[in-house]
Amino acid sequence: MAQYYTGLDVSMEQTNIATVDDKGKIVFESSAKTDPKSIDTALKQAGFSIQKMSLESGAWSHWLVREISAMGWNITCIDARSIAPLLALKTNKTDRNDARGIAEAVRMQAQYIREVYQKSQESVNLGTLLAARRTLVEHRTAISNTTRGLLKAFGLHLGAAGADTFAISLKTKMDKQWPPLASCAEEKPNSNSKEYPVLALEALSKCFEVLRKEINAIDVILNLLSKKDDVMKRLTTVPGVGFLTAMTYKTVIDNPKRFKISRLVGAYLGMCPTQYSSGQTKRQGRISKRGPKELRTLLASAGMKLLTHCKKPSNLQTWGLKIAEKHGKKKASMAIGRKIAIIMHRIWSKNTLFEAEKK
């Protein structure tokens, strides 16, 4: 009995569909609206018993894989970077050819074509909240930096001001620099060009305060979630790891059984050095940075905190201090962050707590 394989090339409005048989012959081609129901209808109208179908990883992939698989189809998601060289072999780059290339890759089941792990809906939901928080923090930082830069044009230095004291410090500086204007800026906005800096800085200050309050509200929710979750409680026993790092780690990893050995987590997060070997040439490069940037940054921060702030001694800290002495704190913090990621995986998979093991 012939077997059939389908490739989906997804775009914003339309999805191209290509189906090949077990000999590589194209037996069906079509296009449908980028919607699970429309794709399901097109496949059913073709009438082929599809063995397996795949699409490239992207913004739509999680939703499409979840919904289409719920309809009874065997569908997977392929890492876009792994299939890109195969699709590049085509002379003409078209959506139709890409769908054909994906279908052919599914048929051959090539080892270099990596399938993307499908996260649970709970992790996707929590990841959405974390992504929203990250965006708010980035905008808050941008407003802070812009405000500090604008003040320099008037010889003003805001100094060390945290998120909670930023608006107060800014208001104090403005009242000293523009005492008569700070009170009447709203009444005569166009009477004097000297009022423009006040209007600009007040607008930035209001936006900063709104962002700060929204971030604090999300942090309260995340903190409550971390206290109720047993996995996060155990992950935070690692020195330097707070609730935000533990929550991001759990969201990214989703299932510890994905990794056969804990050491693979470091490579997955892009925290292992790249290697180049050809003939007599062998060299080790910088870390690959292939994984999620936010978690990598949080783990490196945890490593730096372990080096500089943690007073309770541990074998992990001793190991990190030796690396810092030889290569500097920046590289040591990344190395410790990788070790922390491995330890957190062991804690999660073995249902244990962190042990300092300081002799």
C-alpha cells in the first residue's frame, strides 16, 4: 500500500500544500487559508491517507500543529534552520517549491532534519506572560536611558535611581532646573520654547510610571505562582536562582524527559562553546547562543550572583571562583550558569533539592 507525505509552507494569509508518495512523486498540490479548518478541508478533499505531514517552525507553528493534530492528523514541526539548506537547493525560491521540499524531507526522514518539541499549552500560556513582562521591562529601560540622555543637554545628572525612585528623582531635578515652568507648563504649552523640555520629560515620566506599575503587577502574579509550584520551589534552592529564573527555566524546558542526559541542557540553551575541526586545525570558539536569550541571560546573572553575593560556600562556587581567576568573571558567570542549568535539570528530574556538598 502506498504511503503519502505532506509538506505545509505557511505564510501570513495562505498555506501551500504538497503531497508526495513513497517514491517521491508529487500527487497533490493545493493552497488554503492559514487556518486549521481550511487545511483540514483541503487534505480531506484530496482523499489521500497521509502517513505524516510537517511544517517549518515559526510564529504560527505551535497553534497549527496543536489544532491540526487534534483533528487526527500526524503532524510535526521541523526546525527551520535544519531544513533551510535543503530548500536552498531549489533554483527558484517559491512557496510552492518550499512545500514540495518539506514534503520530500518528511518522506526521506533525513537525520539532519530536526523536529521541534511541541510545548504544553500551560508553558505557552506562561511564556506569553513572561514575554509581555520582558517587553515592558525593555521599554521601561529605554525610557530611562532616553530621559537620562536628554537631561545631559541641560547639565543634569539623575544619578543612581531605581525603578521605584526614578519618577521622584526626575521631578526633583525638574523643579530645581525649571521652578516657574514646572507649575504652569500645562496652562501655556506654546508660550515659551523653554517649556518644551518640561513637557517632554513629564510625558516620559508618566509612561515610565505606567510601565513600572504594570511590571510590578505581573511580578506579583508570577511570585504567587512560584510559591504554589513544587518544581519552582525546588529549583530556587540553587544559589543565585530566583523565582523569575526558575519560572523561565520551567517554561523553556517544559518537560525534563526531553533530554536523555542533563548535560544536553547546556547545549540546548546555547551556553556551550562551538568547535571547529578540519585536518590539523582544532579550535574552540565562543558559546553558540542558539537557545533562548532571556533564559541564558538569567542563568548568567545567577552565576554572577553566586560569584559575588552568595555567602554560603559550595563546591559550585569554588569551581566558579577558579574559572574567574583564570578567565575573568564574565566567562565564569556563563560557565556557572551552564552548570546551574544542568543542576536544575537534575533537581527537576530526580525530585531532589540542591546540596552544597562543601567539604
